[in-house]
Amino acid sequence: MAMAPRANERGYENLTIKPSLVDAAKVAAADDYEYLRAFVHPLPGWLVDYAAIRILDLLAWQEQNAIRGPLFEIGVYHGRSLGLTLRSALRAKERVVALDTFQFVPLETVKTGIAPIADPESIVWLQTSSNVCSSRQLLQILGADPRFISIDGSHECDDVFWDLRLAEDMLAARGFVAVDDFMNMVAMGVNVGVHNFFATPRNLAPFAYTSNKLFLCRPQLAPSYRHAFEQMVVADRIEPRSPRLIKPCGVNCLWLRLDKPRPRIELLIFRFFRRVSQQKETTASPDWPAR
């Protein structure tokens, strides 16, 4: 039986994100690149700008297409990825839930770091490990199926597998998931966890991969997300690599070559996506606890 996660001591039932008490006007006025430089870069951590811009694009695309719902972060560290989530949540006035053990970076340090972006007391903080949470418990705290889930917690294969199962069970019908450190050779647990997850038919499918980020959504939405992602790359006039790095696979994925050509890895990605994209949609297996 999973342990109940501890949320903020005060009630969170009607909690939605609120603007920063420090720089609210500057946050609202900044374009994506200004926002990254002024508010995300000062936070310690690892997040490639190219992946960050594409996540901001995808979240904005959700807003433009009336895709609503809370946003959920598994793994916070200093809050770099959380900063991206907060930007969209502020515009849409939605709930943000951030889960971490906070054993490496104290919660109060994280709150201080993100205070220029949003009021930290308007975020639902869960100080726990995701592998002791059930989807039922998390959905009760989220208040609705999340439109965005970031998986960047423990990189152990079993924990990554568990987080993917949570995402599969909770994700909104039109939401998407970002899995950090996929295809990163120093994070083998993530690669094993992802491949073990997709070893059987799933109700998630990959639609893009770039800069260590694997993007997933519901299988029926993969063509729409894939097309939107491709258009975002093609329309990008700031990143010089965007126009020359797009290479559609002809299956349910978009592959971006952002590193030097590595044929064996290219083939591995292609085969991985091809196998997954051809799987039929399925529900959670019987051994997974229902909501």
C-alpha cells in the first residue's frame, strides 16, 4: 500500500498559481528567450535551452488549443524545469504540483529561487518520493488529470518505470509528458526504465525527442503533437540549428539530430519509435493499481 503524500500544511483544494510578489510585471512581459535568461538561467541545474524552448512552445500550444489542466513536476532540484511549468500555469491560472524528496536541495532554498517567477506559497509542494504515491492519491491533490507531467526524479530504472506508469494512468487525454535524460549515457537507469516500460503495449506514445528530452502523449494525439512540434522547429528563427536538423521518420515520431551523427544511436531511436508507434492503445495492466 502506497503511503499518502504530504502536501502543504494548509489546504490546497482551491489553490492555483499566483504571480510573483517580486517581478510579476517582468515575468508577464518577457518573451521566451528573455524569460529563460532572466528567470531560468539563474537557477542551478541542467536544462538545455533548446529543450526548454520547445517545452515552452508545447505548453503555449496547449493554451492556444484550450487544453486545460494542472501541471505536475516529478523531481524539482533547484526548479529549472519548474520555471517552465510556472510560466504556462501563470497564463492559464492553473494548479502546479511539485514533488521531490528535497534531500539534495532544501524546499526553502527552492522557494527562494523561484520567488521571482511566482508566489511559492501558491504551489502545492509534495515532500515525498513518487514511488510511494499512487495515481489515485496524486489525482486527488492535482484536482484533475494533468495536461503536463515532467519526469525528472530518481533515475533508477525501477523508479523511472513507476513514474511512467503514474503518467500513463494520470495524463489528460490531450496532455503530454517530458522524460528527462533519455538517451543520456550517464543515466542508464532512465534508458532501461523507458525501454522496459515500452516493452509491452502502452497508452502513451513518443512523438519527439531532442536534447535528452523524450516527449510522450496519448497514441491518438501523437500525429497532432508531432506536427505541432515540427512546425515549432521550422518556425524557429532564433536557434540556428532548427531549420537544418529536422528529419521526419515516417512513423509516429520526430527525430532531431542535435549532436554529431551517430548512426548506431540514430538507428536505435528509429527502431524504438517505430516499434512503439505501431503498438495498439491499451489500458493499464492488471498488476497496476487502479485509481
